Amino acid sequence: MPLKVVGAGFGRTGTNSLKNALEMLGFGPCHHMFEVRENPRQLPYWVAAVRGDTMDWDEVFAEYNASVDWPSAAFWREISDHFASAKVLLSVRPADAWVKSIHATIYASLMKRGTDPEGANRDRREMAYELIMNQTFDGKLGDAEHAKSVFEAHIAEVQRAIAPERLLTYDVAEGWEPLCAFLDVPVPDEPFPLTNTTAEFKQRIVDREKS
């Protein structure tokens, strides 16, 4: 199935909430970093993509209708070019809040790289480290000002590259209305699914390390 929605926003911009919202609106399954952990077929694709291999995006997303979050957000340009009829969703949040959140969650997790036993979880963390820490943030994700500048430059580049009628720049705090208007679907009766807070992210890491 061709992707209908391409997520271009960095992790920690409400991407798990957005995944759940898109699935509630009929755009599921939605790809997210969680899929790389839970779907055994996914990790080899992203290891290859990070390595720079030519990707068959139809094969990568054969089971999905939408994508959000890393790793796919790092390839937003290639994916949106390939799925030319898909809408592009740029999830954002205030930059200072984003820096604080990513340092407390993804950065802290990536810095544990190498502590996992051999296996898929270790390979996934190595892939994420290379993609996020090195290729996206030049090894300086821990530098708040550098991270913030990369975040802001990314937003500006997506807004420059994607035609306005194809793009929604969106903060999940805005709720259903702008998202549903952009996707031309009715607003659900259910509350917008705000999930994956910093505390929830940290607890998930603790639980995984105990298992």
C-alpha cells in the first residue's frame, strides 16, 4: 500500500501521540521507531538505509499507510519524493521544550549504546545512534544550542522544500481540528491521544533493561 502520510518531524515532537491519532483516523498502520523494535522485518531495512544503500521504499512500507518519528523522518525528502501523492506532516514543538525532552529521553538512551547484549535491541540502538547522534546532530546532540539549531534548521528546510498545500506544520497540543482538516476526515468524538511523556519514556527504558 502506498503511504498516504509522510511524517517529517523529529522524535520527541509528539510522534507517538501522532501515530495513535493517525491510526484512529484510518491512516494505520503507522510506522514509528516502535515498529523497528516490534516488527522483525523492519530493522534490516533501516540498517541498510543508514548505511546509505538504495532503498525500495515500497517494500519498506508495504505494511503501512503512514510514517512518523525516526528513523523514517530522517529520510523525509526521499520518502516524500517517492510517495508523491502523500501529504507531509511536520510535527513540531517549542524548541527549548524539545531540547529538554530529547536530552532526558532519546539522548540518555543513546548514551547507553553498547550496554545491550548482542541481539536485535543492540543492533537497533546502534542504528539509532548512527542515524540520530552522528548523521543528524554531527555527534553533538548533547550540546543544547547545537541540537536546537539543527532542530530549527530542519523545520525550516522541510517548510522550504514541500509545497504549502501538501504540508501541515503541526503541534499535537493543537488537537484534532487542524489535523483532521488537513487530512479531510471528520473530527473523532474521542479525546486526542496524548502519550509517551518523558516519564513514560524513561519507565519503558527501565522496564526493558529489567527484562
